[in-house]
Amino acid sequence: MKISIIGSGCPTCEALYGKVKRLKEEGKIDAEIEYIKDVNELVNRGIMGSPALLVNDKPVYIGIPGSDEKLLEVIREHSK
């Protein structure tokens, strides 16, 4: 599975990237993670908010899911 976080590098984007990275380090997800700090990527993909969470190149969430459980739920739901 591939998880991408796309944003401007703002604190909210950094927070989402940190959460995803921590979940991987804790063994809760098995994924390749990339953090793209180029807002042109958002525009090119037609995404109108940030941070954008993509699973296998598909946008699945804009912003930060409130809890780790919600974040895991979103990732797992779209990793199938």
C-alpha cells in the first residue's frame, strides 16, 4: 500500500504526516509513505483542500481525522 500526504508544509500537514509515520512505526499499518509539499500537486489532481490523504493514489480524506482510530479506519477502508 502507498500512502501520500500532499500539502504546503503547514503545521496541519506536518501533523498528519507525523501521525501516519507514527502508525507505521508502531506496526499498525504497512505502507510506503510519501510527503509531497508541492501545492501544485493538489491543483493537478483536482483536490481543493489540504492536507490531502491519498491511499494508492486515490484521495480519501482532506484534513486530519480526529483520532488515530479514525485515521486507521479511513486508511484500511480504502486500502482494499
